[in-house]
Amino acid sequence: MIKATATWPATAIPWVKTPNLDGLYRQSLRLTNYHTGTTCSPTRASLMTGRHFNRLGVWHTVMGRSILRAGETTLAEVLGQNGYRTGIFGKWHLGDNYPYRPQDRGFEEVLVHGGAGWGKPPTTGTMTTLMIRTSTTGSPSSIRGTAPMSGSGRR
């Protein structure tokens, strides 16, 4: 499991007991000196490949600069080749079309939202997200949801 937010269990709610996750934390390797790009896609590309994002051609989130080249080997591919089950849940943002999707890059179970996150929002009201679920054992399906917007309606 790769957790891309603040240190566990410091972010945990103190009255919620999670002994299994706490045990996983105690047994896990922690990367404490990791340097990233200025946006999410370069960081994600480096985590997925172990290579510097500039060598990968992933240095932003717009204009095709977030697409991980098809020839790059991902952590999911290596783990899958060594008998591990792989899944990604949440944000991918390294390519939405074949052969750049997570299911083309070694992930067996996929539940991600497309592109830069929550899609292109309307000018007012709510933003809509489309999460795509795929699996090596089943057909793709979609989950559509909404989130309230604030301010002028743009993010």
C-alpha cells in the first residue's frame, strides 16, 4: 500500500481503533526523504516507476505532460509478475486512454477518476466525477457522483 498523504497514524482519529492498519504501519517501509515535482502527476510517475519524472517526460498535469510513456515499467507490473495482486483506487492521472490507463500498466483492479481529478466542472452548481471501475475478471463499469462547489463555481 502506498499512502500519499501525511504520516500514519498521526492523521488517525484517536477514538477509532485500527489494529490491523497500525500493525501494517509498524511493519512497513517508510520513505522519509522523498523529493517530488511541483504537481501531482510527476510525483505519481516517480512513485510508479522509481525514476525521476523529467526522465519520464511527466512534468505537469496539462497538455499531455501527465502521460506516462507506454514503455516505462511500473511498480504494479513488477509486483504482478512476482505473484502479487494489484489494485489502484482513487487518482491515477498518468493517462486515460489505451495504452496509458492503469489497467494497461499492471493494475488488476481499478477504480479511478479520470484526468486531473474531478472532471471539467460546470460554471455553477455541482462538479461531476466519473469513476471507472475495471477488473481483469469482469467488465468495466461507471460510477457517477457529484460534489458541491463553492465560490464562483470554478476550481
